[in-house]
Amino acid sequence: MASKRNIYLKKRTLAEARRILFEAFPGVGTTAVEHIPPDAGVGRVTAAPVFARISSPNFHAAAMDGVAVEAAGTFGAAETRPKTLTVGKDAFWVNTGHPLPPGTDAVIMVENLNPVDEATLEIEAPAFPWQNIRKLGEDIVATELLFPRHHRITPYCVGALIGGGIFSVPVRKKPSVVVMPTGSELVDWRHADLADLQPGQVLESNSFVLSSMVREWGGEAVRHDTLRDDLEAISRAVAAAVDGGADMVLTVGGSSAGSEDFTRAVIEARGEVLVHGVTIMPGKPLLIGRVQGTPVIGMPGYPVSMIVAFEQFVGPLICRMLGLAEPERPTAPVETTRKIPSKLGVEEFLRVKLGKVGDRIVATPLPRGAGSITTITEADGIIRIPNHLEGVKENETVTASLLRPLGSIEKTLVVVGSHDNTLDVLADQLRAEGDGEITLSSSHVGSMGGLMAIKRGVCHLAGAHLLDIEDGSYNISYVRRFLSGVEVRIVNLVFRDQGLIVGRGNPKDIRDIEDLVRDDIRFVNRQGGSGTRILLDYRLAQLGIDPARIAGYADEEFTHMATAAAVLSGAADVGLGIYAAARALHLDFIPVVTEQYDLIIPEAYMDWRPMTVLLETIHSAAFKDRVKALGGYSTQKTGQVMFSGVA
């Protein structure tokens, strides 16, 4: 039986695909012209040059409070030879903005006047012509060019337009972009009951993201109702949008090579496919077509792929329709914290977290999954790895496009190490305590990974809960062993309950760690180097259990919440994690130990303002109350210094 799947046409490089797109739709400023009032113009693009109809100001105006005079009549005045002016004859009271009385050409400020009586003033210095005067046309002269065509109107422009007498502004009509979500699995969140959501059903968000991006780039988004995976229905919808005058049509999903990906067939039946597949990651499944002269673009269904494809193709095409240059993000040189491999022949858009540590901005890569929208929402920047490279070396300096202002990145606390839910609470509380200026960026690589990050100088602090199996202490012996010679301070964040996370109602009747070797149990582990992994291995050694006997011992997650999610989804029956994670997902919990979770802080950063605000926040009652509300935590020693000195 023949396969119903598509195959990609010849995949194009990013540069080739952009060239094909812009050559197929070359118009610059191609949308219709409409006229709008100036106060509705912010963000719009002028369709023709705009010339002032009147001058501003349209009369000679006083720029200060005082008296208007003829400058020549004040010549000779001096401190030793004061001159007398008569109000109503050669001196006329004016306020700022008042027109000048006839025959006057200067204003003497009120503070430079010495009243003699109600009708007489004395001055001790002469005025000069046009002193303290806003001359007619000082700001705008009638007929002068205010704005050229293809100028994006800002709030400041509104004042110039009104001041120049422009009450109707010619602008480009916003390109009409029809957004069509496709997929039988999609559920409209506006009418969804989360309790009824079935496996395989997905809350449809991509079209709302795309519509927002269309508006942000200057277009007018028209969202179509969700279309099921039906070739004829999708084909009719595309035809209706094109016939209805859409400037662009975006189908969402269905551009890939699956058996129910119909976009290519729809375009081939009604027009031509120009590009199917681009050698970028994420964003490969992009499809570019033309139907009756209208661009019809099949957007990838994975959200990050969709966003990258939009920013590289759709957004720039909207700009061209409006006659605008493609915007460029600010960039900064950054240093990678570890080696980052990449696939040869594919240009990768790598999402990274950024923070200034010492005199350099360090970049920590986020997960690369194209379906993880949070890798964009949490990203501070994007590193583009060219298609001729196989990756980036550790400590290599590369250029990052910034998603946040550089000033904000310079006030970001970079914490690397063990994951704990209280870090999320701390990040939020820190925004409140730091007046919104200070942010916390956390990367979860395990407690040992945090210590190594401090050693390499790529973070400001680390979270750790490393148990010394010899004496039962936490963190100090590891700090002395791995950070020898570094002056640090260990500050307690919380004590927390660590234990076995199991399904609600404990369906497998798991009682303790010894049950992990049962044939009917599937375990999910934490990554090597994490404090939780060290704790598990310590307890297994105590019990004489060979880890190889545990099904799932090699399956690793990097956070407590991911561990709990694996249990909730049924991917595992049990995992070792904190009570707060189990409680958050309404799972059951079997306590194993109460452990100490600390922050390891190099002394070099202790006087840095973001760090002092962080420590003040940890000590605050508001933070402690929020932590206790999570469950499974003790704040009895929160903020206490557990060790200080050279490791």
C-alpha cells in the first residue's frame, strides 16, 4: 500500500527561502491607502509625505512670564544706570505662551524686574532682540516636510502632526492576515472544560500567538475558526480567504510531512508551492506558496518553530507590504557556559538565558524542544549557530540577539544548581522587593553542577543539598573539596521534605525505597550530580540494593516538577522528589528525609546590590509565608549563614 505521507521538496537554506519569498512578493508599500486622524496614528505607516499646513507657533509667543518690550528701548540699562519702563507704554505684561504685543520683540523675565510702583518698572540690564521669545515657525514652518512616506508614527509624532495642522493622515492600510489553525486534536480554550480534556486533545494557542505577532508587526489579524484535518474544508477556507481580499494567509500546522498534513496539497491544487522545508532549527516544516498572487504560508505546528518562522519570514513580509525596513534586535557579545553541539547543515536558533557575571555576559542554553513555548518565554537572548558549524565551544564568545534590555540583563542574578520550587517564589518576590528591576535566572543542572558553575565563574550563586554520608552534614564538605581557595558564604534557604512521589491513592501500594526493585514498579530518577540522586544512591547503598535492579534508574529528569509530572502522566510509578512538587500536582507522598537546601554565594558578590536585595528578600516575612504555604518546607533557619570563609 502506498504511503499517504508527504515528502519535503528540496529544503532551502534560510537565505535561499527568504530570497524566494521576497522575489515572489516584491512589492514595497503595496497595501491600500487610508486616511485616519492623527491621534489614531501611533504605530501606523505613512503612505505619502506629510507637509505642515500651518506654522507652529503661528505667532510670536512669549517664552517666559514677564514684560514684553522693544529691545532697542532698553539699550544702555546697567546696574549703575538702571532704566525705567512704563507699564502699558513701553512694557506690557505677558505670560508664557501669550502673543507678543505689536511693536515688541523681547521679553524680560519677571525676576529681572524691580517694581517702583504699579505703573513703573526698573531694569538693570538691557534686553536683546528675540530674547525669551518663541518666534513664529520656530518649531514648524508651514509647507515643510514633517514626515516622509514609509515613516512609522510614534506618540511624539502625534504632537507634530496636530501642531502642523494635519488632521487627516495618509497611512498604509494594515495588511490583512488570515490565521487558520488546523488539526482535529485542537480544542478552543475559550469553551474548554479542563476536567473534560482527553488524552490527545490540545488547547489551541498557536493561532492566538500568531495573531498577536501579526498585530505587533503592524498587520491586521483575522483568526479563522479551527479547521479539522479535512483536505476539502481547508481548501475551501484558503480559497475564501484569498477571494475575500486577504493580503496573506497563514495555515497553522499541517505543513510538515505527515499523512494528515494537507497544506501542501491545498496550495498545489490552487496555486504553486515555492518552498517546502527550510534548513533551520526550529522552523524546518515551513511551507511557502502562492495562490492567485497571494502568499499562503504553512506555519509549523510546534510553537517555537512557528515563532522562529514568523520572525524570519512572515514579519519581514508584513514590513515590506507597509514599506518598512525589517527591525533589528540589539545584540551583545556573550560567553557560552558549556560546549553546545549543533547539527551540520542546519542553522540553529538557540534560546539562552543571560546574566552579567563579573565583566562578561554568560549564556546558558535552554532546552531545544520546538514544542516548548517556555524556552521562548524564559529566554533572554538567541544565539544563531550557522549551518557550516557543528556547534559552539565552551567559553567561546558569540553574538546573541537580545530579547530583554541589556540593562535588565546586567541586574539579573544567575543561580545554577539544584532545582527547588522556592526559587520560583524567590524570583517573584524579588521583583516586588527590588521594584521590578532585579530578576533571578535559574538553571537546573544539579547541586554538583552548581558548584562547578561557581568554580568556572559563570554564576552568582548556586543551590545545593549535598549530603555528606560520613557525618550527615550538608554542602560544607563538598564546598571545601570542590571550591578550595574560594571565599564563599553558605546561606540556608529552606529545610524540605524529600520522599517518594507516587500516584494519587498510591495505586501500586509503594511503602519505601526497597519497593523500587519490584517487577511491577517503574521509577524515574534525577540526573547524576543532583543532590536527590546522591541521596538516593546513599540510601540504596545502605540497603545493599544494586541500582541496576531498578527499572527506570537510567531515566532522568532535571527538576522535581518534571519528576512529579512523569508520575502524573503514568510514564513512571514513582520518583524521588520534594513534597511541594507532589502537592502541586495532587499526588501522594511518602516521606524519606528532611534535608537542608542552601545557597552557595561567592563572597565577591555579597555587596552587589541585587545580591543584598536577594538576601533581604529571603529574610522577609512575606517570602517565608509564601514558602510555608507550599507545604513540606521549614523556614526556621531561612537566611542563616551556615558557613563563611575560604573553602
